Amino acid sequence: MAASVLLFLLLIRGFNAEVFSSTAHLSTVLNAEREIIGQLERYIENAEIKTDRLRRYIDEFNDIQVRADVDEIVGNPLSAYQLVKRLTVDWGSVERLLYDNSWQARSGIGKWSTNLELQGYHRHTFQQPIRGRTPAEIKGLLISTRTKYNLGNGLSYDDETKNYQALCRGEQLRSDSIVASLNCYLSDRGHPSFYINPIKVEVHSHDPPLFTFHDVIYESEINFIKEFSKPLLERSTVLGNDGNAREVSNVRTSQNAWLTDDAQDDYSRYQLKIIMDRLSRVTGLKIHGEQNSEAMQVANYGIGGHYEPHHDYLFKDKTPEQLANVSPINYATGDRLATLMFYLSDVTRGGATVFPRIGAAVWPRKGSAVFWYNLRKSGESNPLTLHGACPVLHGSKWGTK
């Protein structure tokens, strides 16, 4: 474009005054100007195409913003997929448009337009089955089957994986008689503070004992923990094969933060102590203080976030070589006697805590806490406590333990 304009100016300067005395020279100038005008029209046309593509990208974003808030967008698997797609695929095309100073149309523009059209098609096609349904209706879309599953210790890895996946789908693995033996009840937990307002207890398993304590953490406390931990969230890690160093792994896809008793400000420590003291009365165990428990671990699972089956005890299943790498500080604190994990959010679909060897599943309920012993009274590990976090299919999962 710039070269054509420069050529036109050189022609004008070269002709000077004599150009007007010859129609041949004037014809040359006219033809040059006609070519430049044609190029200008093509430049404007392609600039309008660019602008239209950028406007469509902006309109797509604004349309989503109007229809849903942030939690609904990131909690919906289809919207979350489109968000990731826009930032990883479509934005590359937008960026090329912004930095493209040429005036001729390129094939990338058409390709980017196709991406937007496909995005609109997928949104219409795949959101249609759940659009208009209530969260309760979506959660009720379960796969019903009565496949035979093996339970207990000594299962193969394939059997454990099969059970894990079946429980995450909402299937019932245990016999009707075992399910019928489970119950719910009110309990003061042997403490006067719960005489008037007893704890609601739900039994998920008798062996090993597995309970949910409902409504044991309040809305204001949940909001405090979530807001305080958000700036601290980092990709979750697992204990490495050497038994010491922690590493990022695909078996655990979430982000977590640690809230210690002594690393926070006075107000935060006070809030954490109130929560820990209440949970100590609920469980009958001393929880508050670094000598009694680990720091509070807050975890956030997005779409697809999960944690494959594992045990919470740290030392009982390690080889002598792995134990040799464990730091003396970790040994001094001892192994994990029990796990208390409470849910800071409801999950529209997915996100259950499941136990493949006993066929139990605990579905997230905001304000509730699931509790089990990792070690037996003898101090030996209980392999039946193998558990995993199911993938989040719709919504977002917040939990802490």
C-alpha cells in the first residue's frame, strides 16, 4: 500500500507542469490514481473485515457475561471449555489481526471466522440437553446399572479403578441389606455445647467407621476461609516416589493452600481457632495447634478436577528406602490418625469423595464434614480407607481438611 502511494507521488513530481499539456501523460496519471483507489478500497474492505471479526469476538464475550455470573461460567463445563478455547485458540487469531499491518486479506481471517462459527454451533448443540434444567434435575441424570463389583481388601488396580469410576457415576456397589443398615441420628458428641443444638450425623459405613457431620461450619466462616486462601492457591502436589519431596502429578488436579495456626494475622488465627475448637468437640480429638494436627489444607477443584484413589496415612505403606528419606520433623509429628474433611461449597454434578474398597460415596454438601480413621486402634493402617475425589463435572468444589 505504501509503495503504491509512493509511486503515485513520484509520478506526480516527475510530470510537473508539462503533464497538463499532454493527454497521454494525464492518462498515465489517471491510471495510476485508479490503481491506488482500487487498492484503497480493498484496504478499507479488509479493515472492515478485521473490525467485524474483532467485534464478533467481543460480542461473544459480552453475551456470556450478560447471561451468567463468574461462578456459573467457570462451573459449567461447556462454558469453561469455551473460555479455555477462546484464550488458547481464538485469541491467537485475534492477536494476529491486531499485529497484522498488511492490507491484503489472509487465510487466517477466514479460519478464525470458522472457529467462531464452530464455537457457536457447539454451544447450541451440546448445551441444549441441560439448558433450562434445574441443578437438581442435572444431578439426577444418573446412569442406572446393577453390574457386579468386588469389594474389600486385595482388589486389583483394575477393580479399584472400576469401582472408583462407578461410584463417581452414582452407581450403588453395595448390597441392599448393607445400605439398609446405615442410618442418621442426632448426637451431642458427649459435650455440653451440643446439648441444645445436637450434631446431625450420617453414617456411610460401619467398617471402617465413616461419618458425615452436617452443618458444622457456618457461612461466614466458609467465606472467610475461601477469601483468605484464594491469593495463596497453588497447584496441588503429591508425595514423590522417594517418600519425601512433593511433586505435581496428573493423579491430583486441583489447587490448594495451607493455613497455619501461627502464620496468619491475629484475626485470622482467632477465626481458625474457633473453627478448630468446634471440630475438636465434634470429633473428640485435639485438632487445634501444630502439635495436634497439620495446617488446614484448602483445596479448590475446577471442571475435571479430581484426586485418584489414595490413602491419607503417610508412613504405613512406604518401603524402607522411602522411609529413609522422610524428614525427622515429619516423623516427630507422627502419621495421620484420622481425616476430617469439610465442604465449603455445593457441587452441581460430580465431586464426590468415594471409597472403592467399601463401595461408599459421600457427595459434597456445603457446611458438612466427612470423618474417618486412617489407623486402627492398634496403630496399624486400615487399607479399606482408600479414597478418591471424583472429577467435578458441573460447578466448582471447595474443601478443606
